[in-house]
Amino acid sequence: MNEKEYEGLLFGEISAMTQANRLGPALETLFINQEWHPRVINASDYPLPAVMPLFSLRKMLKLNYITKTQAQMLCAVRKYNALLFDLLLKRLLRADDLGLQDMVFSSRRVFEKRSPS
């Protein structure tokens, strides 16, 4: 992601970044490297967001990625709509006041046909 010659050619997606086994250094690396965000898009590994053991709101609370109020709301939403839970969770996540930029959730920019240079 740091190599400029791959801009416009190499993209990442965040479908699995909120799974319990990726919390900590992997997710925080994405938060810290805000310059990567134009090359990152939101995706979902549905139906995995509905598989309770793969996501740990307790661990996210412990890591201060979300607040207690947010965890309660996410828990309630998850019971009814796993895709909405997935999107809300990714929008709310923070580490040291860094989160995912809005552009990560605007995937159209990546898939629009680009005019030849």
C-alpha cells in the first residue's frame, strides 16, 4: 500500500478487519495509515457478521474502540440485521481518535470507469 506505483491498481477491503482475531495491531495499522484510505473500501463477509463468536464487542470495548453505549446499541442491532451491525460497527470504531475515513464507505469511486490518461 505504500508503493506509489500501485495507486489505482491495488485496493484493499475491510470485510474481516473487525473480526476478533484481527483486533489490535492489524486494525490499528489501518487507522494509523490514513493515507491508505483512498485505496480501501468497505465490504462485508456476509453471513459472517451474524456469526456471534467471530466478533467480540467486549474485546472492542476493552481496547476502547467503542463506548459502552455504542456496544449496547450494536448488540441490539445485530439481533435484527447483521449487515447493518457490520456497517455501524465499522463507522463507529476509533483508536486514539482515529477511525475509518468516510471515503472508505464510498466504494463507487473505486469502481467508476476511469477515463484513459
